[in-house]
Amino acid sequence: MTAPDDVWQGEGVAQVFPQIEASIAEEQAFFDVVRAAREDTRELQASAWEAAGNPKDRARLKANADADTTLGPPDEAVAFLRIDTEDGGCLYVGEHGVSDATHDRLVYSWRAPAILKLRGATHEDTRGVRRHRRYETRPVNEIGQLDDLVLAALAEQVKELGRTGPEILASDEFLQTVLSRGRTPEMQTIVQTIQAAQSDVIAAPADQLLVIQGGPGTGKTAVALHRVAALLFGPLRDKADGRVLVVGPNPTFLRYISRVLPELGEENVVQQDIGRLMLGSVSVSVSERPEAARLKGDDRMVELLARGLSDRVRTPTEPFDFGLEDISWRVSLSADDVAELLSEVDVLPYSPGRTRFRTVLEQKILTEAHRRQRADRWTRSDNRLRLRPGEVEAAVERIWPQLSPAAFLRELFGSAERLLAAGGSTLNAEEVRLLRRQAAPRIGDQLWSKEDLPLLDQVSWEMSGEAPSVYAHIVVDEAQDLSPMQLIALRRRSATGAMTIVGDIAQSTGHWARDSWDDLVQELSSPLPSQTVQLDYGYRVPRRVMELAARLLPVAAPGVLPPRVVRDVDRGPRCHEFGPEEDRFEQAVRVVREHSSNGLFVGVICPDSSREPLEKAFAGAGIQWNNADNGGLASAINVVSPGAAKGLEFDAAVVIDPQTIIDAGPHGERMLYVALTRTTGYLDLIAEAGRVPNLLQLDHVPSPRNSPAPTSARPAAPGPAVNVATRRGGDRHGQPARPSARERSIAFHADAVLDLLSEVAPEHLWQEILDEVRRRAQIDGVNGEGSQS
């Protein structure tokens, strides 16, 4: 592997770079040289404005120097990684690139495409890399420790000891130290701990539709945000229109991730939640019925809205008379004359079409007036004929009414007649009834739902023919829940179809919950190539927590494997059960106080039905808490609904009434899966005795000492069967019903057992191992009542 350029061979530079066997002292000497070069550059840039010839140029150059972030802050360590290649080269990698006075590169930015490629090296695919040396530094620019990862030695360990990926990462003390740090109300960067698979995703080509599928704690959001920084450093850097849009599911999530890109030096990336992106001039103040909400997200609404808008232009059936200033006679246009004018402009969008129609109507009136003058020998010809604007506008309004998107949608949904006409064969009578609602007397009084926003966005585009803003690349996080209409709105904002889509199918809930990414990719209709990548390793959620949550997957998302978790904490999940005479919220108060007193960042995930009594209990106990559903996170205690918790992380998660979360909707197991996986440390369940979900009986949680297999290869612990018989049926396109939940669960577990066997034993022993497992299970009574269906 050849380095990006021969930095270690340049004149003078070769004397600076330490040898591969360099000690901490020798590495520190190099760090000092680089920092001196960086600060010399900073001083030179800071004073360059003084040489400008006039005050205006000096002011401009000084402002540019003050705003420059390419060198990073003065107290930043110059590097965090050294990459040694098999051909004798070495490259130092830092948050920012550094060159010396002769422009020889001393340190590369982590965002450089070649660096990202080399960071993707593994013991299986070395890419010409011999060693990664990582530096643990302390202020200012002082090396504390070195950590060497020699790929050949790692390959030998894997070969001799059979170590797996999770085991390798679990033994990485540098990584584990970073992962064990406490959470904060804002997501942190992962520049120094980017793993090989993550690096390849970050460096993936810009011109594609890239889907990143990753379970809880896999770092998919951080990877997507670091990908933005890499794209702006590389492919999008020199593009005049290289703007990037980052879209999240809600304001809370956006505030949680909002500082990552600025900390990476990207201050100008537009970050919006999906609702505010399309908000326009209305505010959301009402919730839809589930059936109506799903219908409004259906892509059939595009045809409905287009036809409804077209129906507002009326073909005239009667003639029109127009007066002119200082003229006693009037100009008459037949219905056919006006209809012919309409046919000239009907290919234009609604608003430009209306403007053009008025213009051609005025021209027609004046043409007829001049013709009348020439024909009437008693009338003096006057080329300065003046129309009466009020009459023209009244005629235009009768034929082609002026509408705002909000006014159009209010009137469409307020009229059964208009809905039926626009619906045509697209909607049936029941669907028209779902959309029908009473129109408010005034547009300012109309109530809007979040499902109305994509419709208003669509109408706005239909009227103007112009997208509000267009971006070179769009990143969409938690995309698994988006409706077709929301996806169409995003597609409209993409200049080329280049997007990065991020999410987890196992966490897909709501009206458009999906079991694969296929329909989403199809709806986005990107002309560019598309690919889906899987992030397999879980870095955030502790292993025992993930093992517990993974029991839900065979029912919640059959076929989706949990992440292969690389860390654990000193205490597994706890379940606090209360009896009929006990107060569940007193239990919650006690547990929350325990975590808060230890300085932990706490998330209380609570179903809507328990929210009010929980808040009263907190108030009575004097607990200060933050309502995370309203768009922000506090540093101590946060109460959040399961849906709004997606993408968030807490040191400790307290889940209230897990069975109620399951019972609250059609995707309850997925909602509970979300709730359980919000912690990077401790998990507590508050549940009524006898109402702990069957799959979460904590006495079945395996000890980490007795669980050598990777999480992704291990089936869930056995438990009583869950009745999911009411979930039969085809999809919305009339496809045959999927296999039953039981069949999918059995298939999932069979695959998991085979995966486990393939990792721990040679194939010729599989049958004997399975026979022995069956024999032991019979002895232990596992094949008794609990395993019957």
C-alpha cells in the first residue's frame, strides 16, 4: 500500500519521523515538532491580513483568519493514530491536517479518503497496513500511553486461539475505556475510535443511495455524521452547490446530535427534524386517527392532490364582458375564447399558470378592443387602452382561484364533493370519509396534524413547480418509520438522488412500520446505485442488556439479528415487581434517585398511560426532571415516551410498565425493544407482579461467564409461547400472508443455532452435540410443560 504521498521520504522530513520501534519519548519529540509547525502556521495566518493593501481587504482577510478552523484549537493533540505500512511508510492521523513551512505533510486529517481506507484494514484484509499505533494524550499535546495493534500478530491469535470479533474488541482496553465513559445530553464524536467496518462506511462513495442498517449501539448515527464530514472534506469540498442536509425524527433527537458536526468543523450543515423541514406557515396542533394517519402517508395522495388542484381550474360555460377605462362599450369573450386561452397554459404548475393565464387574458382583451376600434369608424383609435384591473381579476378568480397550499387543503378536505371528484378511482368511499373533516371558518383557525405536513409540502410543490431547497447530499436518520409521502418530500430536496439512509428495521414502528428497506429504496427512486450495509458490532449497549432485549426479536422482527456486543457492565438488568397494594411509582422514584445520586444521565421510558401519575410521583418526591418529548435533554433525569426515545442513549434507563408498552400498539414488542436498548450502563424494569412479559423473565438472563458465544449467534432463552395469531394477513399491496410468528421464530432460532455451531465446533460433530443437548434438556425437565405449544 502506497501512502497518499511520500511524506516520509521528503527532504528534511525523513529526519523527523520516528522509526517504527520509537519510544514514547521519541514520539513525543515528533509531537512537539508538529505542534510547533502548526502554531507557526496559525501565527502566520493570523498576521497575513496586515499585509493587505487597503482597509477593506485587511478586514476581509482578518475575518477569514478568525473564522478559520482548519488547524483546530491550540490545545488539541496533533495526532491520535499512526499507521505503519508494509512498504515502510508511516502516516500520522489527527483531528486536523498539519504541514510544515515547506508544505510537507506531517499529519493527515482523519477525513482524508486514503486514511479512511487504511483505517478499514483488519487482520483478514490488511490493505498493506502493518500496524496501527494509538496515542492516549493529555493536555497539552502530551502522550500518556501507546497502544499498538499489529495486524499479523492479531491474525495469528485468531488462528491459534479461535478468537472472535467481539472477543477481540472486548480485549481492546483503549476502546473499552472510551466506551465506558458516561453519556451526556449531547452525542460525542467518535473520531479516535472509528472501527474498521465503520471507516469503510464513512468512506463509501458519495454518489449513491446508501442504507446503513444497524441495531442499537452500533454507532450508525455517529457513522453517518462522520460520513458527512468526510464528504465535505472530499467529494463535496469543491462543489459550489455542495450543501448537505441532515434529517432526524424529532426535535429531541436533533438537539442530541446537533453538536457533532460543529465539533468536526462543519458549522454550515443544515440539520432539521422531518416535521420542521416541511412545516411552512402552519403549526401542528391535532393528532390523526390511525386509519387517517396511514392514509395521509400513502403515495396515492400525490394523485389525489394533483387531481384536486387541477379541478380548481374551471372551464367557463358562459361569455365574459370586460370594460376599459374611458370607453363606453365593452369587450366580450366567448366561453370558447377563454377555454382556448386556458389550453395554452394548462401545462404550467398552478401558480405560474394562473399568472400566465391572466397575462394572456389581458392580451386577448386588448387585441379585441383594438380590433373593435379599427372596425368602428366613429371611434378614435387609441393605443393606450387601459383595462379595468378589478374586472380582470374577478374573471381570473372565477376561473382560476388564487390559493395557498393551506387554503387548498382546507377546502379539499372540507368538501366531500371535491374529495370524491379528486379521488376518482384512486380512493374508495371509506377512504374519502377518513379524509373528510370540517373546514375552519378562517384559515388561521384550521387545525393541522403532522401527517398534513407532507401533503402541504406536496401541494406547495404542485403549485409552484419548485422545490424549497435542494441539497447535494441528504442524510436521514431513524428513517425506518417514514411514510411514502415523507420520502417523496425528501426525494424532492435531493439534487441527484445521493443520500445516506440510517436506521434499524427492528425498531420500525408506527403507521408505516416495515420489515425491510426495499419499499423505502423504491419510493426514493434514486437514479444512482443503491446498496445496504450492515453494522454488526454493538459498542454501546451492554451485552446482558442486549441479550435480554434480543429475546423480543423473533416476534418483533423475525430474521433481524441483534448486534454482536463487545462490552458489558458490572451489573445486569434488574426487574422491580410490585404487588396490588404497592405503588409502582414509588419504586420508580427510588430507582431514579439511586441512579441520579451517582451522577448518572438517566432516561425514564414511560408509556403514555402511566405518564401523568409518574410525573405526580416525581413532583411529590421533589424530583426535578425534564420532559424529553418536548425537544431537549437535561443532564440528570429525563422522562421520554418509547417512540421519542429512538436514537437516544442514557447511562441508566428505567422502563415503566413493559407489558403496557407491548399492549399499547400493533408494534409493541418493537417499542419495548427500543425502550430496553436505550442504556449504555444500567437497566431497570418497573413492572406489576405477574405482568412481566414472558420473554423478559430475568431468571433466564445468562451470566457473562457462561455466555462465550457472540450475541448475534445465540438464540433467545426459551419461554412460554406468545400468542400472535391475530397478526395474520397480507401487506397493503395484497401480497400473501407471511409465515406465522411461531414459524418465523423457529426458523430464526434454527439459524442462530447453526451460526453458533459453525463458530464453536467442526461440522462432523454437530449431530452428536445436538443429541447431547437434547439429552441434557430432558434431564433438566426443559422439555416439560414450558416447552409445549
